Amino acid sequence: MKQPPLSGRYELEEIVGTGGMSVVYRAWDLKSDREVAVKVLRLEYLTDVDFVRQFNREAQAASKMSHPNIVGMYDVGQDGDTRYLVMEYVKGITLKELIRQKGQIRPQRAIQMTLKILAAIDHAHRNHIVHRDIKPQNILVDAEGRVKVADFGIARVVDSASNTGGGNVLGSVHYFSPEQARGA
């Protein structure tokens, strides 16, 4: 049985990814008549008021970014107990999957990809947003070879009055920067 569209707008079609904090669906936006990705937060995170407040604030900030190498964020919403993000759907694979399938990437191609990733990170930093979870699984490569940084869901908005601390260490431990590991 097909579930009703989220907020009467987003028809969830199939799971395309899962993580510790969320499930990502390929979906159809009935209002805009386009394919999108919908990231639904897992229930255990919905009861943490501080996490939800931070998530909403930072998701809104990330939605204001526009860059060809960043997965676009279109909407943030809640339908009953379901909190979700709506993003650009990228038909492709992660950098991790690409390396697993093809093996080593040619040095020239690796440099091109790295420059695109760095341009995306620079754009985020210029908008006072720190990704906090850059890893091969969060880099998408489409069929034409375009590279996009994904998963700004745990990004942190940084201003002169804040830091990335606060006791909550988020991200993937194997890819932590020294600052993240220290909780800074």
C-alpha cells in the first residue's frame, strides 16, 4: 500500500540511501512536477529538542546556498511526526561506490574532482557553513562525471558568537578533522 504524499506534496518512491540519522528516498514533488530526494530523520532524533532546533536552523541556512557542486536543498518540512529535507535528486553514485567499481581514479581526474569539491566547501565556508562530514559517501558523481557535495544535514552555521562545540560530536569518526575530534 502506497503511503500518502508527505505534506500532500512529496510522493516517496523508493529508498536510495540509509544512514544512522536518516533514510533517503527518491521521490516525486507533485507541486513542482520533478524528481527529488527526500531525507527523513529517524524517530530517535525527533525527540531531542536541541537536535531538532539545530537541525531546522542549519537546514534553513544550507537551503540558501546555491552552487553547481553542492546538492541543492529545496525544502524543510514536518508532516505529523515526520521531519524531512527535500533536495535535488542526483542520478549517480557516491565517490566511494565509484572507487569500489572502477578502482583507482586517474590522477588528472582526481585533481579535477578535488578542485570541484574544494570549490563547494569554499562556497559553504563563505556562507558561514561548515559541512562536518566530508567523506567519499557524501560526494556524488553523476553519469556525466559532475561532482556534488551532499549531506549538509549535520552542517554547522558558524558566526563570531559560536563555535562547533556544544558537547555534540557529529560526523563520521574515520573522516574527522582534528578540530572535530577535540569537540571544537
